[in-house]
Amino acid sequence: MRFKPLWVHKFGFARVAMIRFLVIGFIGFSVLLSGCGFFKEPGEVPQVPLIKVSPRNYPQFSDSRSFEGLTRSIDQSLVYFKRVPLSRKYTYGNDIFDAGHMIRSMERFQVLLAKNYSTGELNTSIKKEFLVYRSAGNDKGEVLFTGYYEPTYNGSLEPDTIHIFPVYSKPADLVQIDLSLFSEKYKGEKRLTARVNTDTRRVVPYYSRKEINTLPGFMDRADPVVWLESRVDRFFLEIQGSGRVNLEQGGQLRVHYAGSNGNAYRSVGRYLIEKNEIAREDMSMQAIRGWLEKNPHRMDEVLHHNESFVFFKTEEGGPYGSINVEVTPLRSIATDRKIFPNGGLCFAQTALPDPDTLKPLEQWEKVSLFVLNQDTGGAIRGTARADLFCGNGSYAEFTAGHMNTRGQLYFLVLKPHGKPN
């Protein structure tokens, strides 16, 4: 049986027909916006985001965490590749590989891992069997690595005098418009998130964060999945995209990203720096939380600066990345999914804190890690950004909250049979 979307059940087929009619006019408006750079920022992405590296310039492949968790993360990418069409294409620089080749790449790398090679032997095998591509990065060829994690907060399944901040499910009146269904020129473009203004009978952008927080009766559009005791907790839950909630009723609830309002993500950290509230060198997730808790009278001003709003659903397991597989601590990264191959095997050169000392950022040790490209994020755009999933717990919170290091990001893929570099 083919089910109707939730918003069809609630608002009826008459509303669906109206949306189909009104979206035609919305397309004309979108054409105008696309000409003004609404869909793409000119110059944001180099012509070739991944640059093929000659074998003599391959980095020294080693793993600072002794490959812990890597096989599990590769298995998750294999789950993804084995459920998409084998003919699906993935772009590496000027080269294109299908999903079948991606599966062979993953399985071959697992064979190399099982051999327990020395660093030298591993590098020899990679040079012989794999092509390597470097992210174009910024104008210096560098990639900025940040971190995210799975937080744990206190909450309740029902509101009470303490738990007063709802974590909303995806609203029933939120619709996504795939313009490629109307014109080939929009193929590959981001879907538009919208709603129908019942007064004007026009398709308009969905409510902003400020509107969601102030609109009477918003719960008629989106049922809360859980209630939190802190508005700051809810905001950071949105930034991380998933989390655990220790329930007042007992037990723990896992909540995961279900969608967003489609409004532009704007950094409150950058806003506080520009307002001279927090020094750039002191900026961290922890610093933002501390400032908000000390300045509750300015919370609306700062939080509403970020018009993006995230909706959640409950699920067992996770967290899940954008390719709908579980992400692995210190083995999964989020990148711009429009320009980098989903699920791909990567090699990152960055910095991480010592878990025993948690020294300041400038004292973090340089590390190299094999990671998998399994997620994306609203703030992760272009060739010079990558977000490392740090896990759950105090080390993950510290690392994700402070990580802001520049390094290199490489993508590896098995050579086509019989093809030299």
C-alpha cells in the first residue's frame, strides 16, 4: 500500500491540489532567485573539488587510533552502497565510479586492514592499488575540521513546571518542493522547504525560528516528541542533530534529526564574536552556553539570529548520518554532500586532544585518521569544511565543543582494473 504523507492526512487532498497549482507560480519566482545566486554562491566551490594526487605525493598513511572502529564504520558505508542502485555514480575529481566499484573499494581496503600490515606495507599497498584525491580546501589548500557529538539531556514525555521546552516533530504543514519535477534545469538543486499561506493562497518559506517560538498554537502543527528543562539544551540539540534524553519517567529516549524549516543556518558564535561578547580565541560551544546562561535577557536576540530550526523523531540506535547509517565515533565525518562522494573512504590529518589531559586547543596533538564520509550539516559547505563525529560523553563534548583545527582531507578509491595512476 502506498501511504499519503502526514500533511495530506491532516489537510486533505484539496490542499494538495492547491499546492500543486501554486507551486507553478513559485517556480517563476525561483528562476529569478537562482539568477541572483540563491541556489549557489558564485565561487564557493572550485571547478574540481577533489584533486588527483600523484603517487609520489601521497601522504604518509598511518592511523593514530590503531584503526579502532574503522572496520565497523566501513561496514556502515557498505550497507549504504549495497542498497543504492549499483549504477549510481560518484565523482572524484575528473573521474567517475559507480556504486559497484565503491563496494569493491571498501571490501579491498578491509582485506588490507585484516593483514595487519606495518605502516610501510600499508602505504605500499595503497600506492599500488588505490587512487588518492585531495580536497581543494581553501585558498591555501587547507580544510577546517570541527566536531559534533551526541549530547545527553534531562527531559520528560509530558510538560511540567520544569520541563517546558518542546522538542518538535516535523510539522504537518511543512512541504518540500522538488523543482526538478517541473524542469530539468533544477536537477541536483536543493529542495525548497515551504508552507501554504492560507490567507493569500501562496507558497511561502516556512516559519523562522523566531516565528516558531512566538507563534500561538504551533503545537497544533508539530507534536512535541519530548520536553526539555533548558532552552539552551534544545538549541544545542538542534546544532548536534541527535541526542539522548534521560526521562523523568525513567529510561532513555533517542531523538534524531527529522528535518528543518529550510531557513538559512547562521552561526550564533560568529554573531557573539562580532558583537564583542566573546573573543574569537575563546570561542567554543561551552563559551556560548556560558554566555547564554549568564544573559537570559538577550537569549531571544542571539538565538533568533539563527533562523534555522530543526525537527526531531524518535528512533532506536543511532545517531544516523545523512546516508541513513549509524555514524561511528572518530570514524565518521560530515561534508558538503553536493560536492563530495557519499560514503567514501577518507584520510584526515587534523588534531585531537589527549583523552587523559584535555589540554587547551593549541596543545592538541596532530593526528591522522581513516574516516568515512557519512553525514552532512547545515553549516558544512564547500571544499574547506569537515565535521568529525566525536561520540557521546565528556570527551566527545569537550572535543566537539572546542575543535577548530586546519588540516588536510583525502579521498581514496580503488583503481579501476588494470588502470595505472
